[in-house]
Amino acid sequence: MAMIGLRSLYDMWAPESGPFALIYPTVLLATFYGHWRAGLVAFIVTFFWAWYFVLPGQSSFFFTNPTDPARVLLNAVCCLIVIVFAEAFRRAAQSTMKEIRERADKRLTLLAELEHRTKNNFALVASLLEIQKRQMPDPSLHGALEDAVGRVRTFADAYSTLTMDHEEGGDVAMKPYLDVLLDRIERAALTDNIHVYREIEPMRLPSETAVAIGLYLNEAISNCAKYAFPEVRLGKIGVFLQSVDGGWRLTIEDDGVGEEAIKLNPGGLGNNLMLAFAHQAGATHSAGPVLNGFRNEMRMKVQEPV
């Protein structure tokens, strides 16, 4: 109907010219978006309409020009060829899409199984460490094993949050991801005397970077909880994720005891882990006392072309 309407408008400007010209795209689109039956119906309707109403003489199937029978036959054969090749292309495209969907479904199934096994492995490692701690006769060793258990559970939480909350694709929406992770950290690791304040800009980062940021954030807040607020001191921890110069910057700052916290934790395993997480994210790590507390910062700058 669209072709007939367009053809009728064209005839007001140039009647009788190219009577079968618009049939080709009509048949092609009908076959692509339907199937060969749709293309055949479009061909029959538009072809005989153009023959009857456009080809001289109008309103008749009789020919006034001796060359018209050959022209009509040639256009009919060409339209049928278009239908044949359009249908072949449509079937090939459908077959390819079906194969891609089957492969994607298979990969999703394998990925779900891998995620399930990974979570189970995290839980198994944490349980083994808990058993080992209970079997240790020396209580002085319990602290190190408790730290190890906590870090394993941190890895599990960061991984679990990421797999549940990130959308399909390679990038992760950081604000909802970190909000959920911070809520879990507050419930599990912080006491009522410590309040977490957050300012997280909406941005999307690769999943590997998101995991590294989550682990870095957990390690920094855990250190704050252990060393920045002794004797149930009231305090605040600020978490800021900002876009800076085409890159991003993660800052964790507290208003705790500052330099005294360094004496309690003089660059141990936690600091080495934070360096490793920053390296995984392709960023730099810096830490040190500030005017009213302590600051950890991870920053990624975009490399400018030379």
C-alpha cells in the first residue's frame, strides 16, 4: 500500500515513467521482514497494479506498445529472482543468529556454573581457615587467621555483589555496585560509633577494575575500623568516587587518630594488598595522614598521546 501510494504521487509529476521501478524495493523489504510468501504477495499485488494502472494504456491489461510484453516479462522474472535471493539471505541470517544465540546460551550456562563453583570455593577456604584457627593452641596466632578469613570473605562479597548486580556487558555501573558493597561492609565490619559518608558519581568501569576498587575500598575501611578509632571513639569515614581529567579517583578519608594509626599498623599486609588492588585497576595508590585523620587514595589518569 505504501508503494502504491508513492507511485500514485509520482505519477502526478511523471506519469507512465518506470512503471515497475518501485516494485523491486517493495518485494525486497517484504521478503526480508516476512518470508518468501510475503514477498510473493507483494510482487503479485504491486506488479499487476502497475501493469493495469501505470503501464500504457491505463486501466487495461492489453498492450499498446509492441515492446511492452517483453518488458513486462523481464520485470516479472527479475522480481522473482529478487525474492529467491532475498529469501536465501533471510534464511542464512536467521540461521546465523540462531547459532549465535545457542552459543551465547551455552556460555551463560557455563558462566553461571563457574560463578557457583567460585562462590563455593571461597566459602570452603574460609571454613578451612576457621577450622585451622580453632586447632591452633597458641591464641596469638588467631588474629592472623581471623584477618585471612575476613579477607577471603571480602573477596567473596565483592565477587558476589558484582555477579548479581552488574548488567550484561563488560562494564559495571559503579554507584549501585559500591552502594551495595558499602552497605554490606557497614553491617559486617563497623560498629555503631563509626558512620560512613559517601559521594559516588555515576560512571561505568570495566568489571576487572570494579572488583579491584571494591577490594581496595573494603581493605581501606577495615583498616580505618581497626586503627583509626581506638577505644570506641566516635568518627566518620568518607568515601568519594569522582571523575577527574578523563579518569577517576577513589578517596577514603577518616577523622580518626591520623599519625597514631600508622604506629598501630606500620605498612603491613593491608598496605601491600591495596597496592596490588590499585595495580590491578591500572591506578596509583597513595596513603598518609591529613589534618584531621588519614586518607587512602587510588587514582587512574588517562594517558595523553605523545
